[in-house]
Amino acid sequence: MNPWAHEFDRGETRGGDSPRRRLTFAGDWAPVWLYEEAYRRDPLAIYGDLLPLFRESDLNLVNVETAISGRGAPIAKNGPCITVPPSVIPPMTEVPFHVACLANNHTLDFGAEALEDTLSHLRAAGIQTTGAGMTEAEVKRPLEMTVGEEPVVIINCGEAEACASIGGEPGVWCYELREVEGIIRRYRAEGERAVIVVYHGGREVAPSPPPYTVAILRGMAEAGAHAVIAHHPHVPQGMEIYQGVPIVYSLGNFVFRYNTPSYYQQVGLLAHLDLAEGKVVGISLTPYRMGNERLSLIAGKEKEALGAELRSWTDLLGDPAALEEVWLAFLMRAFPDPAAFLKGMGDLYAMAAADPATAAAKALNYFFAPAHREAAITLLHRYSRKAGQPPAEWAVERVHRWMTTPVK
């Protein structure tokens, strides 16, 4: 399979040569850390030679992975809390971004006040929002819109972690299997429109999606989604066509750069969906690099090499046993034995005396967030049932090479 593009044979359309409408999806966006100063100095320059791609697209969707507010205080959570001032928004409309996907693990970082501001500032600028809200109905309301003459539904959900809306509280849409699949089926039964899921989840920096992520995203495809686009792992994880449905497992970072020597954490993907008469008729991926000052397109031999690498990992999706070995090799690189894993539990116990809220939030991740829960189950099963049995050597070597490939 071509790692960069796929055309679908959907048969003749009702209107003959119906015009295509292009939707472009970008990954994690938060102009902080290494991009904070560059964005403040020249916010449009940061998109480099990717900017024309957005301006040629009919609808641009971006994962806004930050609060946009001057209010609130950091919540107790496992990981950093991120916020940016409302001044970041006007340049977003010049790109232009049309839809802000908010179902991620940073939207609620500064509490309900900041989330309310985020929604208000984006909407006031004409940027539609989806995946987060102040009430349960708002959180779980898919975005219905028309792109040209093409009716489209965007369902934005994810693992959410500490930012999840629980019991109707303000927050983001935390994925629930039967609920989301039921919504997909309902929209498909109502008529001809493209139903697209944007999902934020998976394990950070893993070279291939964990088995549980594959099951979730394929389940969405089986329920009737026309396409599934995912992000969160901070690295690109390639694309497969599953039962005729394109699934992009991770776009990687976008305007979201931090210090790392890893090549694969410094590259990302844009996903482009072409629609005609309520169907996905084509999908393509555009690779780019995150430079010190701006993004830049990847081309030539580098694009060829990156495509071959992504395709080699995507090929594993057809072999569940191999995928499981890679998942185990990735986890055991950090936690080779029970002591290495359980030390984290001990650290939380010690933290609880001085900061019980943060300790509780970090502990909750082990049970609530699939990325952490599934990792814990996989590791504890191996430690207890197959003690001393390492992952397959080929998987260990492949994961090591991926993790240690330096920035070129």
C-alpha cells in the first residue's frame, strides 16, 4: 500500500463528476515551549510551506491542545498543565483553521473557567468547536456542518485523562465504546453524509499503535465511520485501510515542540480527506518536520525513507501476535521488571502525604486512562505469568532503533 495516498473506487456518483471537497486535519497545536517565542514574533511564519495547503483546503481542523484563557489555576493531573493567552487566536483565523477539536488531555488544564473562555474565544473568532463543553449535552454533541454541498459530521472524542467530563461536569468527551459506536450507527442510518471520527488517545511515543487502540479505532470503522483520524502519541504511526475505511493512527505533533533528540518526535503528518456525495473518495498524508522556527515539508529521499518506515510498522497490524510483541517490547524498555514498574506506585504513596490531590490524580490514570491501564495490565500479566521471559528479540531491536534514531 502507498503510505501517503489512497483512492477509493466508490462507483458512479449520482451527479457524475461531482466536485471534491477537501478536509485537512492537523495534530497537536499549542504554541508553547520551543515554539512560544517564534509564534509570538510571527505566528503565520511558523507554518512554513504548509500554509498553502491549508489555504487550498475547504475545511481545516486542528487539535487545540491547550486552554486559551487568562483565568483559572492548574488542575491536579499526571503531566504538565498548558494555557496560552487569547492573543493566539486571530492568527488562527488567517491560516485559516475552521474547527478546533478539543477532546484531549489538556483542554481542561486550568479548570472550568478557562475552558469556558476557550470555547468563547474560539467561537467569537468564527472557529467552531467540538469535543468539549460546559454540560454533558455540549460535550457529547457531534459537529454537524456542510462543506460546500457536502454534509459532514465530526465526532471528536478521546481518552481525556484528567480533563474528562464525568457526571455532566465541564470537560472533554471521554470515549465510551458502545456510546460512540451507537452515535456513528445512528448518523449512518439517517442518510448520506460523511461521518468522521477524530480521536485523541494511544500511548505516547510508541512506534506502532497498541493492540487496544487498534481495537478501538477499528471498532469505529466497523460501526460505520467513513474515516478515523487520531493523534496524541507525539509521533506519526501511519495509516491503514480497514474494511474500506481509512484509519490514521497518529498524526504526531504539529505546533507542539519540545526538546528531544528523537527524529520521529520531530516529524508529523497532515491528513487530507477528499469527499464527494457523502463519501470519502480519497485520502492523502503530507509529512513535515518541526524546525527551530517553523514547520517544513518533507520531500525527496527523506520522504521515501519515512514512508517506508511507517509502512513497515503498519504492516504489523495484520499480525496480532507481532503487534503484541512490539507493545510489550516498548513497555519493557522502560519497565523491565516489577520493581521498575511498582516503584512508581511507591512514589505516589510518598507523594500523598504532601500533595494528596496530585497523588490521587496520578494514581487515577492507572485505572481510568486506557493508555496507562492497558500498559499496567500487559506488564503485570507478563511479570506474574511469564516471569523472566523477555519480548521477542526482533521486537526489542526494532523498538530500540525507532526510539534512538536521531534528528537528522
